[in-house]
Amino acid sequence: MGALFEQLEMGALRGRNRVVRAATYEALATEDGHVTPELLAVYEQLAEGGAGIIIAGYAHVMRDEQPNPRMLGIYDDSFVPEYRQFVDAVHARGAAIVSQIVYGGSATRLNPPSERILGPSAVANPKTGIVPVEATPDDLRDLTEAFAAAARRAQEAGFDAVELHAAHGYLLSQFLNPLLNQRTDAYGGSLENRARLVLETLDAVRAVVGPDFPVLVKLNSSDGVEGGLTEEDSLYAARLMIEHGAMGIEVSGAWRDCNVREFGGEPFFASYAARLAREVDVPVILTGGNRNVAAMERLATEDGIAAFGLCRPLICEPDLPNRWKADPSYTPRCVSCGGCDKTPGHRCILPGTPQVVTAAR
């Protein structure tokens, strides 16, 4: 068995293999973010399907700021008991599970949007058109405290790690982006300043979860547009985050649509991830466009990439890791059409795809 099915270690986080289910918005929670039987069934199926580590769909850290309808929440202690059951169900099926936590900001898709939306500057979001309220110093303290409290809840619930979502145009990502961050105070201007909120959030999280609990960051390789976060800046930001306690970096990207066919079957952000893996001493997870076992094996053995995140292929085939383990040459059914993003519950639209059956509970 090749490198893809070797055990993965990130501090205390252990994966039975290097296949990671990248966090996926399912729109299956309750309106206020609580776990439903249907959502739990999705995760049970993913764990049974062989993924080593499952990163749960993003959970919003503040009650009054929700980026998307029926997404998970983790904004008060009422979530802890139900997440314990959720985590136990995944562990019982052999997978590790990570809580991804987020503040959406002006990238929200909630309709109508949350009443008060914070941002680095009062600049219209290029995708949503929403103009956020420029966050005050008090707002920024509230944000770091909300992330820290969410991380504590994840730890108390038994999650194996927590991941800060600083990619895909959400708030932490917005602070890194000079197009959206036009501040003139200590949180704007230089990259060190634009990264300050992420670094202070990492410090606050580390203070409450202790030195050993795995804390990951999801980071754009670049923003993909002129004037946004560049790859050079992203590499530097990743190093700063590691200095402040990040024990792993998940590489992704944003601001443009990525299709597997455009990249000739190669993962979208492989060159950046390979460079990052050479420059840092923590595991790097590469997410986006992972469809071929041979390519992943090569990136693992030659470039030192620790693990590989998948989203759409596991919507189509939750048992894909098991299929690959049995036959590394197996070609996934997913054709990257994006149709799942337009369906209730984000289901695969390909004919013959089995749907999750929710057992009575």
C-alpha cells in the first residue's frame, strides 16, 4: 500500500490514512446550527467510507452572524453535548474529526443577511455586493474571544482538532486581502498587520486549548486576482501562523472557479503546496482537484505533502477512500460539474448516485 494509506500524524491528531474529507457545507443543520439526524447520517457514511480525517462543515462562532443557511453552529455551550454524540459516532467508525470554525463577514449567502456584518473595511464584497461595518478594536477583541470559545467547545466535545477558516473570502481571509482590507491602523497595510487578526486569534485559541491540542488553519494559496493576497504573501503568512501555534496548514484557494480539466488532472494548488511543504516543519494538507491516486502518491513522496483534501468526490462517492484502497487505479465518478452546489442538501446529481438514508433515531 502506498503513501496515501499510511497513517497521518499531526501532533495528537491521528488519521488512519492521508485522505482528508475537506470541510463541506451541507445545509443540513437546523436553522440555528444544531445537528440533525440527516446530517449525522452523512458523517457516519463518510467515516464508514474510509476517510482518515473528516473536517466537519464550517460552524459559525457568533450567534448573530451566520454566513449560510442551515450551516453548523458552535456559538454557545448548548452545542457541546450533541457534538459529543456526533464525534463519538465518527470515532466508532474509525475516522478522526476536526471542527472548522468561521466568521463569514461580507461573504455571507444568508438571505436576508445577518443584521450586522463585520469586515476589515467598509468595502463592498466583489461577490455579494455587501458592504460590511468596519470592525472596531472592541469588535476585534470580541471576534478573537468568540473563536477561542468555539475552539474550547470543540475540544470539550471530543473533536480531534480545530481548524480556523482563513480562506475562501471569509472574514479572516478578508483581513489578509489588501483589496478588502484598507485599514490604516495596526490591522492594515503591511502583511504583518493584515495577518494580525489571524495571529491574535491563534494566540487566543491556543491559550484556552493548551499547547498540545491540534490547531490547523485553512489558507488561500492566493486570492487569484490582481491586488489580492499573493502566493509570496501567503507563504509568509503561513510561517507567521505556525509561529503562533498552527500545527498544520490546509492549502486551498479562492476568487476563481477551478475545474479539474483545466489542470490536466493535477490538484489545483499543488505547486504552492509543494513549496510550502519545503519551507515549513508542520504537515501541509492540499485540497482541491485531488482525483488521481498516482498524482497524490507522487506529491506525498517527492514533495512532502502530508495529506489530501477532497470535497465533491466524497459527495458523489463517500466510500471513495475504500475504493481507492482496493484499487488505486479506480477513477472517481465525480466530473467536477458543480451541480451538487445547487441541490438541497448538496447532493450529487449524477444518475445512479446513492443518497444518504437517514435512520430513525
